[in-house]
Amino acid sequence: MKSKYIGSVRLHAPYHPSIIVKLDRLEFKVDSACGAKNENKIYLLTHFHFDHVRSCMAGGADFLSLSEAPITIYAPYDDRKKYGEEENVFDIHSKMINLHSKGRRKLAPIYENQTLQFNGTNLSPVPLKHTIPNFGYYFINSETSVLVTGDWDGSNYKNRQKIISLAPNVLITECRYFFEDEMDIAEERMHVHVEDILELKDELENTTVILNHISHKYRDLDEIFKIVKEKELILAKNISFNNNGYRIRERFK
């Protein structure tokens, strides 16, 4: 009897933050581009660093289909004000995205301790410390649970404890650095080193760990794929999963 795969993860590229999680006949698109056809798609931003925001600003096909309602993109309500601005970070980006899309995209705030429901899946933000406020997103339904971290400080104890306490069936996490001489820079830049992931993995014995958003400095990925295989982690383009395992449907070339 074949295993029933109850969800899937699709990554755009090893370096890119874009993630699509398919659950309950929905596509949860995290830090991903918007398209013209948006039935059954839920858009989420983890934080307001440009490499994450640019995906939802990319392209223009969505505002050409004027019969469709504007696309809603859920994002952390970030009330910081910088550089003498009167408006906060959320409102600045809201106006920018709305202007760029000619009114076809709009930001909707999501707050800490808030839970949203889509079909049979509950979605909750998980604040994880990074250089600016970042929300991971925790999806849970009657069959499984998935945590998408966004960017986070892998050396931060509280971050690790939050992830461990959730014990997701699937963890999709950035992993920026892989080599021993990069541990200091990972900590300095509040990103994640593979050693941080391995410490988590020891605590999360029943969790399938999927890596994404690695550093652009690794132009030759052969050594990275070797490390991932040795450590029993996953770095691939398209992965189906259930609570007992996973299947890689498409690898990165």
C-alpha cells in the first residue's frame, strides 16, 4: 500500500526565500511572488528585508486581471519608524506594494498571538529574533503541522526553544552557512548555520527538516549537497511529506 502524502513543499531556488506549502487544497505562499490566478492561495511575508519583500512585488500580471479582487498579503505589523519617517515600516511597505501593483495587491497586518483559519488549517505567527522583527508561520491541521521560520538567529536560545516547543512534523528553515569558519559570521548577522540546525534536529527526532535560503556565495552546490546528505537533511525543489516520511519529487540541478 502506497503512503498517503498529505502535503508538499516547493522551493523556488536554493538561495531564494520563496516557499510554497500545500495543505488542505490550499497553497500557502511565503515570501513568494503573486500571480494573476489566485484561487486557493494565501500569501504571507515573514519580514521586511528586501530579498523577502521583492518576491511579492515582482511581476505585474495580477493587476491586468481587473475582474479579480486585490490580492491580500499577510505581513507582521511592524511599527518601527526610521530615518525621520512619520509612517511606520508596515505602512511604508503597504503603500509601496499597493502603488507598484496599481492597487492589485494589499498588505494585511498579522499580529503576535493571532490565529487565522483557512479551510481546516490554523495559521499562527511565531516571532523569531532576527536583525529586524520576523514572523515564522506555524500551520497545523488534523493531519500534520508545519513551521516555516523565515530568517532567524540560529544561535539565539529563545529562538531554538520556541521551535522545539512546537515540535512540528515538518520544519522549513533558512540555513545560510555550512562550513566551520562561517560560524562567527552566522552569529554576527543573526542567521543560521547548519550546526544550529543539527542541534535542533537532535531535539526534534520526529521532525522532517527541509533547508532553504542558503548563501549566494555557494555557487558550486556539490559540497553543500554532500553535507546535507551526510547530515540527513533535505535540500530539494519539490518535496511531498506525511507524518512518517517524505519523498523528493524534484531535485535542484
